[in-house]
Amino acid sequence: MTTSLRRAGQLLAAAGLVLSFSLGGCSSSSTEQAAERLPVLGFKSTEPTSPSDTLPDPIPAFRLTNQDRQVITNQTFAGKVYVTDFFFATCPSICPKMQSELLRVYKAFKANPKVLFLSHTIDPAHDSIPVLRDYAERLGINDASRWHFATTGRDSVFALAKAYMTGAEVDATVPGGFAHSGTFALVDSQRRVRGVYDGMVAEQVDQLIKDIPVLLKEEAQAQPVAAK
């Protein structure tokens, strides 16, 4: 394990206890349904508003700018599921492998507008809008509405990394000057983390590709209930 990955693991451990909740019930039919649902993952840092308020906190509100200079917020992903990661354009270690794996996921769902992608730079001082646009284009991404390469202030992006169950920080002792992990997070339309995958491990990325249809099915089944 590299120093960078080791440091990112320490960041995640410092964030607190990870919570995981199944959405299923206790009957046999509910158990079968639960097997077809992904757990809700994350941290519970806010005070419960009721005895039933036990789920991890959703992803907090954010305001980012993508490679087309468009402002993106949580509302950008309303009614969608999305996959997110953290990178920086000059990363000499894990980022090329991560982004090639995420590109594989993108290509698997390129035809489905219900699936979006969000990559956050952790080096906003260097990764300007033109840099992000060039980075996206070199990956073959010409539609920013499907895969956003986004920037915001450093403190904000580090806080978001923690919310997505990964870690990032400035570290002059590692190549590139930033420590971060290769985590991909799968997020539902309610801003809840439903899966966390190591983007450096092909088998885990394969699992992400399998889990996205499971989440899409759950989202589709929930729509009639939400409409009532």
C-alpha cells in the first residue's frame, strides 16, 4: 500500500463510524426485497429528529462549477443516481487508473440519462476550468451534463470527500502533494450513499456496474409511491 493510500485510509477512519442500514423488513418477502436493495451507507453526525431518524446523513448541499463553467448543485442530480470520485489533473499515481476504471462504468451506462458522473478536483488552485475541460476531453467526455468534472474551494471539497466516505488532504510527503483514496461512491436520488468501491480494483468496479441497475430498479419502484 502506498503512503498516499495509507494516509487516505487514516482520514476515513478519523471521520467516524461508518453506518450501514438495509431498507428491507423482517418478513420473508421483505427479506427477498432487501436482497435486491443496496444498503444505505454513511455517517450520522446530526442529532436525530425523531426515534425513527436512524439513517446516515445525506450528502450535504454543495455548489460546484463544472468544466463548462456551469454551476452544479444537488438539484443537478435530482431524480438521478450518480457515481462520484476525487482526483487531480497532475496526479502521478492512482488517478489515471481510477479514471480509466470510471470511464469503463461511464461507457456501460452512457445511453442511460438516469446515471450521471461527478469527479471533484482536490487541487482547485491548479485545476482551472480550462484544465478540467482538457482533462475531460482527453478521456473522451464531451458532454458535461453526463459527466461533470467540478471544482470548488479546497475546504469544501475535502469536506465533501468525507461525506462520500473517502478522504483527501494536502500532504507534501506523497507524489503530487495530495493524499487521497481511489474510492467511487454510488449515490441515490435522495443524496444517500448506497455503495462504496475501490476504483483501483477491477472486481469492485465490476460490482459497481452490477449494482447500478439494482439501484435504478429501486428508484423506479419508488416513483409511484412518491407520486401518491
